[in-house]
Amino acid sequence: MHGYTPGEIEPTTEMLLAHKYPHDRDKVAETITRSVELGEPFSSRHRFIDTHGVEHQVMVVADRIFNHDHTVGTAGFYIDLSSTLLTAEHEALDTRIQELVNARAAIEQAKGVLIRMYRIGDEQAFKLLVWRSQETNTTLRALTEQRLRELPAVPPDRPDTVSAFDHILLTLHERIPPDST
């Protein structure tokens, strides 16, 4: 796991500690010392850098090695948690990103409704939503999602307004400046 081939080196505590991630090294050294001095088994979760410079997040479970009646070392095993932790991290991040995208979409839609209804700018629409959120002690996301759910209760625009909008939508491409395409 550290990058050595079997038999290439004689593993020592010093050599193993040299591979520990700098911020974890002292904690691991203390754990080993305590185990040897107090004669206790130990487990540790920490990071180390292998011979190729790759960081591993591991759990180590170890016990003492005795020579007659005193501890001369430790023996145990490593469990590489790197891929497990990375997978969990990615899943949590994917979930959170989707939540943020959904929240942002609701806010943008609610802003669009305010811009259209009140003929205000983007910044003003956002400030209006933030004000209502703060005034009612309601999260911005909950407020905007509820606003969108209730939007069908607003009476439809007059037919001539819808016709004007339809015309604009169908002819937008004719008025785009040449340097914007």
C-alpha cells in the first residue's frame, strides 16, 4: 500500500511515520507510543503519502508484539478508505449541487415573474424576494417555490398582451445585432 515491493525494505516505525501526512504524523506517533508504553491495542484513522506521492486515507487496527513480558512493536492491518470516502464525498456533493441548482432555478423563475409583473430590474426583483424572506422569517427557497405553486391563481394576461408576446417570441431572431450571434 505504501508503494514498496515485498522485501524491498525493512518496515520500521520511523519509516512508516515518515510517510504520514504532516498534519497527522504527531497524532499517529502518540498513538503508537501510548500503545507500546501502556500495552494497549490501537486503531487510528489518518492519511499517508505513498512512494508515488499519492495520498491515502486509511484506518489502522493494531496490537502489540511481545517478547517475553514486554512490548517490542506492533502488528496489524490497514484498510484503505480513500475510494470509499471519495465516493461518499461525490455522492453528497452531487446531491447538494442538485439541491442548489433547483433552489436557484426557483429563485430565477420567481424573479422573472416579478420583473414581468412589476416591470422592475433583476436586482430589484431579487431584493424584493430577499425582503419578503427576511420580513416573514421564511427561507428564500421556500418562499419562491410557494410563489411558483400559486402562480396559476393569477388571472391570465389579456389576449392582446399574449399576442404581442407571441409576436416578439417568434421574431426575436430578426432583431439580434450581427455581433451577438
